[in-house]
Amino acid sequence: LLRSTDMFSAWESATSSFRPRQLIQKGVEIFKPPELHLKSHKPHITCMQEAPQDWSDHALWWEQRKCWLLKTHWTLDKYGIQADADLRYTPQHKPLLVQLPNMKTILLTVSFSSVVFKTVADICRTLDIRRSEELSLLKPPGNALNKKKKKEKNAQEDIWDIDLLSGTSGAAEYYFKLLTPVTIKNNESCPSCRLLSFTMLYYIFLFPTAECLPNLPPAELAKMFQPLSLVDKAINFSGWLDSSRSLMEQDIQDEDKLLLRFKYHVFFDLNPKYDAVRITQLYEQARWNILLEEIDCTEEEMLMFASLQYHICKLTLSDETLHHSKEPEIDEVEAALSNLEVSLEGGHTDKVLEDITDIPELADTLRLFRPKRLTLRPYKEYWFVFKDTTISYFKNKEASHGEPVEQFHLRGCEVVPDVNVTEKKFGIKLLLPVADGMNEIYIRCGNETQYAKWKAACILASKGKTMAYSSYKSEVRNIQSFLQMKSLAPPPGQAAPELDTMEMNAECFVSPRYSKKHKTKQVTTRILEAHQNIANLSLMEAKMRFIQAWQSLPEFGINYYIVRFKGSKKDEILGISYNRMLRIDISTGLPVTTWRFANMKQWNVNWEIRQVAIEFDQNVSIAFCCLSCDCKVVHEFIGGYIFLSTRSKDQNETLDEELFHKLTGGQE
């Protein structure tokens, strides 16, 4: 290449003056597309070997510096390239194996020169997954496999081949490119044939993404199951790719295998009307989380998840079409305009929105417990009053006109359920933010109705909203239906299921550890009893219920990393969730301190010593070094969650990518 001219002119002169064979002889590595054979009735018609080739996708890759030379108006001297530099003239788009959350692997042609943030957006656009900013690519555990083992493993795996660079906008166009002219002609002349082709389209291409795959046999599930400690989880979570760098910059080669997963567990604007694929893949990721015990849940919750899986599996096998929830969505603005229109016409409004000047209150006898070290003090009864976003409690109802014993301000708190329906235990765990972490408060309700009202009020108060908000009643109904779903007894008036008339492999719907603990017939009975509480749900409603139940688990969305805090001499676990960070004792697995993102003032990274420093309100600051991964991974998690908190429904589908990289990229 001429060093005095820019690279674009040099490429143009090189590709026009040399044949591909001459380029290879001169040591230039190029991309040679597969030979194209044209079949015809005349056997002598073949493709010419000297067919013109398109070099527009090629670019120079600097191996030693691990960077692309994409600024073609720059000269080689401006890049700092010397005579001993090894440059590869290679395509920017290459094939990549991507494992979806449903464990299905597809082969895509993706950009290896764009940053991972854009590459994931292209993949999601092809798969019709909205909100690509919530997903990212993860290296599989034990990624250091040699090429031979990797090819043998890929040869045994069922891989779907989808071409991202074919210029198509979806699976339909890709399928019609594979159709022969005879097939297309027949479809045009025969409407039923054309209908058949679209039916084939649905099952061939949308099935892996929009429909749930059947559960694995117990033997296959047992092979995948590996009990994970916090240290194991920390190692698995260390493989997230850097969103601000390209794939080749992170040593990813063509036909390597990466996992496409929901990285940030804040699912914005999850709408069944537009998110069939997204909801299905979310359900699949949650299902595998439960089956492989990557997240802890109780036996009662395991049976609830199993009954939902069984219901979804039944509806999927019965070819039920994807449809939306029976309950219409209530938009506050539309509801207000509708009420105004009816009232102006002299009609009677439907009371969808409450009068904001009339804020409801809750007052009832509840039990309170404040955990302290070396104490066995039980729950104690008090008279509780919930007003606005504050809980006050008194010694008794008569003392409620005076000063309360204590007040809790719930704005910014975390509400964790502590429920066991079988044992009639309805508790609410409140994590209240303070200067040095979080204070734990346990409130015990007497029955399901009381629990639903108080928990719904706490959830709204944590977001700074009162019970006058329009979604309070729907939140109460959702909690009540969730409790009914967790109940293992059949609804009143329904007989217990007959096992002889049902065919179900119960071991497919629970984790291998749970199936070993109980007999198959016992597990089957309990799943079928729990299934009667959700038998009327549609397919999409069942998936949404599964996702909501997954989100209600205490460990939902926590990523673990092994760190060493400044001033400490032992390794500890740092847990990062969508709204907080936890300092966890590595030996006991118990949280020591909790810090919320809402109280964070600033964070930065010392890239020389690879140390993350975070400053909170009230002069609280922490600093730590990452041991299980690079500090950039933790830095990106913090910045990514803060970026996602800026989203609103007023925005269009386009994202502020510059802001994302500003919050997550760092000044390395």
C-alpha cells in the first residue's frame, strides 16, 4: 500500500490492478467467497471463476494493536503503522454462533468491526426483539476450547442458519430467497399453496424465537445441572463482553459461540402486542434460571413455576395461537380523556382514575420484627397506619392520636416478599435506605387480603406514589392472583385431578435436585393440583405470570463478582442488581451492607491500578478491585443500569447511544 496516499485510494488501486490469485501470492489475506455453481438443463453452463467480487465490506485489521483501520481517509503514517506491521485485509462481517436464551443456537453473519452494542442491536433486529439495550453477549463458561473440540461440538448441535447480511429485514424474506422459481410461480397461481408457504414460514423460522421449545428429558437436564456456589456464579458472570469494543478486539473469531442473554434486568415497556419474541425469550431465560438453580427459590415456588411450565407446554403443543391478555391495558392519559369526554356529555364516568385529592389510608393491627444480632425476640403486635408514603406504628389503636413509636419513610426502599401460602405466612420485608447501607424491617400480615393491600401500598410508596395512584387496585389484584397461583390446593368446588387420566413427565418441570428429593408420583400430584389455579390463563398470560413470579424472587437480577475492598485483607462477593449493590460475606453468603444507586453521587475508575471508587450521600465512599473479572465489567453494569433508568415512554424507539457509551465506556 502507498504510504503517501490515504487507504481508500490504496485499496482501490490494489483491487483493480491485481487478480485474487495474485493477491494471495503476494501474501495478502483476503476473503474468498464460496464458489457458486449454477444448475441448468445444459451441463456445460458453469459459473466463471473470474467473476467480479465485492470488496466493499473488507477493511484492514491490525493484529498487534487489535484494532480496525476504519478511517480510510487517514494515511498509514497517521495511524502509526511501521513497515513491520502485520495487516489483514479481511471482511468486517463474519459468521457467529449465537445461543438464544431458549438454548437454541443460530448461525448469524454479524459485524466484527462495530462495537458490541451495535452488533447486539442488529441481532435483535433480525430476531424481532425490541429493547436491544437490555441484552448483551456473554462468553460461555469454560470458553477456552481448542478449535478441534469446538468444531466437534458444533457438528453435533442442531444449528439454525440465519443470514444477517443478506439485506433482509426478517425471516420471511430469507425464506423466500430459498424458494425456487417453480415454487414461487405455483404459489402465485394457487392461493392455498401460498398460504401453505406462510404456514411453513411460521413453524420453520418463528418457532425457535416466538414459541417455547419442549422441555428436555430428565436425563439431559441432569447432565446440564451443576450446583453453583456464589464463587461459581461470579466466575460465570465475568464473561460479559465490553459493549464499547468490537468482537475482534475482544479475541472473538468467526464461528465462535457466544450467549445472547438479558443482561440488565429492567424490562421496559413489556407489551404482549409487540413483544411476542421478547416475552418468549425472557420466559425461556427465567425457566432455565429456575431449572438449573441459578437463582434460589423455595419448594412452594418451584412447584408454582412447574405448574406454569406445564400449562405453557400444554398450550404450545395444542397449537394455540399467540394472543394477548384478556385484560385491556389502561393508559392513564387515555382514561382521563375518556372520563372527561363522558362527563362533558353528561354521562357517568367509569372511575378508572381516583380523585388525587382523596388519598386513601390503611390502618390495621400488624406484627413487627426488627432483626438484630444475638436476639431471638419474636414478632410483636402494633397498630399500623399507612398514609401517603409513610408507615407509622403505635402501641395500640387508642394511642394512634398521639406520637407514633416510629415512622418509616418508604420512598426509595426495597420491598421483598416473605410468603409461604401453605403455612399461612404472609410477611413483607422492607429494606430502608440509610447512610451506611440498608435497615431491615419485617412486617407480618394476618391473611391474604391484608397482605395484598399493604404490599401494594409499599410497592407504590417505594416509587414515590400514593394509594391514590390509578394502578393501586390492579396491583392488589395482581398480588392476590399471584398468591392464588402459589396455592397448592385446588380451587373450591373443583375435585383433585385424576393421575391415571393425565400424562406428564413431572421431572422435566423441576430441577434435578428437587426431583431426587421427592417421588415422581408425589411431584406429579402437587404440580397438577397447583395447575388447577392457573388452568384458565392464556399462553401469553402464563408467560407473563412466570416472568413476574421470577422477578419477585429475592435474588432476581443479582450479578456476583469476587472483589477485594480497600482496607480489607480478604476476598468478598459484590452483588450488583438493578437498583442496589450488596457486600456479601464469601463464606456465609449473607449480605453485610447494601448501597442503593439512588444514593450514589459519583463513581470513577483508576485504570492504572484497576480500582473502582464510588461515593454515596452523607460522605459514604467505597473502593474495590475486581478479582474474578476486569473492573470494566462492573463499571459497565453500574453505568448501564443508570442509563436504563433514564428511559421513558415519551421517547421514541431510538436510543441515545452516545450517552450509553459515556456512562459505560469510562475514560480508559
